[in-house]
Amino acid sequence: MKLTTPAVLAALATSACALLGPTAALAQVDFANWQTVVGAGLSSPLGVEFPRGDDGRFFIVEQPGRIRLVIVGVDGLGNATYALQATPFLDVATLITGPSFPTSPVLTRSSEQGLLGLALSPDFATSGVFYINYTAPRGNTFVNQGATFDNGRTVIARYQRDPNNANVALAAGDVVLQFNQPFTNHNGGNIEFGPDGMLWIGTGDGGSGNDPNNDALDPNELLGKMIRIDVNGDDFPADTLRDYRIPANNAYPGGFGGLPEIWARGLRNPWRYSFDRWTKELWIGDVGQSSWEEHNRNSSTATNLNFGWRVREGNRATNLAAGSFDVSNLTTPLYVYPRTANQSDIPVGTTYSTAQVGISTVGGIVYRGSAIRPYRGTYFFNDTNASALWAFPANVAVGNGSPASVGLLNYSTAFRTTVSGVTPPTLSNVVAFEQDNAGEMYVVEIVGRVRKLVPQNTQPRIGDIAGPGPSIGADGEYTADDIIQFINWFTSNDPRADVAGPGPSPIVDNELTADDIIFFINAFTSGN
């Protein structure tokens, strides 16, 4: 279908406005609320994953070594139900603990090791293939204060769903990639399939403090990197521990100048990261050392980026040596925040409140769902130790990294309206964010909860997007300003013009088509 032109839209605006009178101004309301999806029966959950094309189930990663299955149903009133299955989908606890560690790794080694990540293959619905990231013993045991430790090794392994029972996986897996850890902390853990179909693996710098081996900057080490591999082939058939292909546009193709698996270097501990479903940009939350936490937004088609650790933490020079490694072209973080609001290295003219600081950041997601339209295009993230939830518009320009430069919003105590006599608890130790197939947001709390952000109260009407000027934001009136703003968004490929999917339907599809124009005009002329 040929797209409607701005001129035709303007003509429609004129006629539509004549049909509609002003409505009452909108009150500032809380458009969302927390719904506890799983609130009991979990042991140190670290993540949640949704299979593409299947809204009837999802998976929860437990740090001690299990993947749990949740079956989604519908009750007699049409409300979603969530049933945590007693039998684990996969249990690899014995691979994590090993013969030297008869109990959970969170007790015997480090709170930063264990089963750390899960990525479902894009074709999981048909292939049943998935990948996990876990820490296994490497055999270099040592005793510290009477306890036995092992620094461990990171293992990326491939598993498959049981073809005879979709609720469990086959017990045996294949190693795709592994590498040793020099210390017990900073293991990273997240793995994600990117919009390019590649498997992206974020690795920590190996641990201890201040990266004593300078691994993050070293292009010949996999630690402190963003790794990117193609799991649909094998460039190393003779090596049973390297089962993948190297993408052509990584930082060091052919292994010249560095390891070919590397996409970017200079990361300290990229615990969580995600891809924006609209822009395909990569958002990374990198945990700081002792002063600054940082968030980066970069094109997923870029390559050979250097995020600067260990010579830079946030935007601050650390005065640690770079050694022989090139640090001439460092990537600037989009947002940084300190550990305390009054520390001495905060730049002059920049201020942070006590509600804008923390010590262990968690990379979040850009909300692209349909249910809570006021939050579309907002990047949500948090700090685990501060039990905070923050956000800012995903399309902000790179500035000085301050709260003012990104328009930081604090949602730490929001979304807690009492429903049916139940008030959702405050957030506690959020360790991961995820989106379902519809783009709706979930958070994982390591204390044993998975929660979903759900709509409440009357949402802003689809056609009311601007005030006089036009200025962005609902004003309770349908005027030509709303049409003008929509035209501006649509013609500039702004995701805020994505109001519909095929049909048109009210479910957004992360692309701009004639369906969006038709749906918006219908909403405008009907006063919806």
C-alpha cells in the first residue's frame, strides 16, 4: 500500500478537528503497576527468557544451576496465570559445583559465579536449541581462611529441548566456548542473540580489583570484552572447545591485531545488556570499580569499540596504566552516576541527589511495548544495591553523562498502587530486565521474585500526543497540533509514530507503515 503523504494527513487534520470539541485536561496519573508473576519457589533467580512466537511459556535462570519453566495460562475471567513447574527444565548444578564443591557455588566460591545466562535460539520454537553461560571448576583449588576455592572457568554450552517432552531439556550439552577466570568475581554472565542473529557474550575483566592483569584492554584476551560469534557454523572443526564461526565484521577479523571473537573491549563487568527492538542499538550497563557506574548506547553494526576500562571509569581517568594497549579513541558513555552524591570527582556544575547514586548498576531495556504508551521509547535500568529504578528517553543525545543531560526520571517507589487490598512490595535487588514477545517489561529480583509492569488507570488517548506549538505531551484536546506532531514523528522515522501493527491492530510492530497512519487517523477522528 502506498503511504499517505503529509499533505493528505494535514487535510485530514483540518476536517477531523472540526468534528471534535475540547476535552478535559488530563491529570497526572500513574499509568502502570507491578504485578508479581512468580513470587515463591525460586532460588536466586538471575534472568528470564521468552521464546519467540510462543506466549504460553517462559524460562527463569536460577544461579545454583537450574532453569525453571513457567506455563502461562488464562483463568475464567480472562486474566493471565503463571504456573512455575516443579521439575526444572534443565539442571546443571553438578557441572557448576563439581566434586570439590558439594553445595551451591554462591556459598562455596563467589556470589558472582554459577549459572549466569540463558539465550534461546531465534528458532527455538522449532529447533529447541538454547545456550547457557555458567562457571565451572577449572581445578586450581586454593584454601583461604579454611575454605576451599577454585577461580573457575566460563563455559558457553549448547543444549536442546527434549523432542518428546517440551517441558524439559536433554541432559547432555556441547561446549561452544570456554575460557579460564583468574579470580572469582567479574564473570559477566549475560548472553543475547542480537538483531544480526549472532550470539553476543559479555565478559567481565576477570576480577580482583582494578583489573590487575590489564585484561580488559588486551585484544588478545577474552576478558573484559563484548564477544560476538556465529553459532550456526564451525571455523574450528579440530577444536572441540571452539564450536562457532567468526563474523566477518568483528574487531579483529582473521585474528590480526587481536582475537577474532572480539567485538569491543575495555569493559569491567557488563552484567546486563540488551538490544533496542526499534533502533537495534546495543545498551550496556557496566559495573564500576569504586566511584562510577556507566551506561553505553552504541550501534550494533559498529565494531572495534573501546569502552576504556581500566584507564577510565565512567568519564573519570583512573590513573591506572594502559600498558602497551591503544586508548586513543575511547567510546563516551551516555550516562554515568557516582557512588555518593558528594564525592570529590563529580565535575563542577554537575549534581546528583542521594536518590541518584549506587554501587552496582544493571543494564536495562528500552520499553517498546503497547500496553503502557507513555513509557514507549524509555530506557529503564537500575542499581541492585540501591534498590533503585531509573529511566530516561532512549533517543537523548550524548552529553556530559549527567542526570540533567539525559532527563533522568526516578521510578524507585512508583508502580505500587494497592489493588484488591494488595500493595506491591518495593523493588529489592533487581538483577535483570527482560521483554516478552509483545515488548512488555519484566524485572527479576534475586530475592525470589519476577514482576511485570502492567497498565493501570486510563491510558492517554492515542490521538492526543501534543499541546500548542506543538509541544509533546497530551493536553486533553484533539487539535491540529496532534496531527502535526504525528506527521513530524512519522516523516522523521521516530518510533513514537509506531501506534499499530498489521491490520491495523493496536499492537505495535516496531516499524512505520500505512497501518500506523490509518490507525492514528481513526483514533483521532473517533476521539480515542
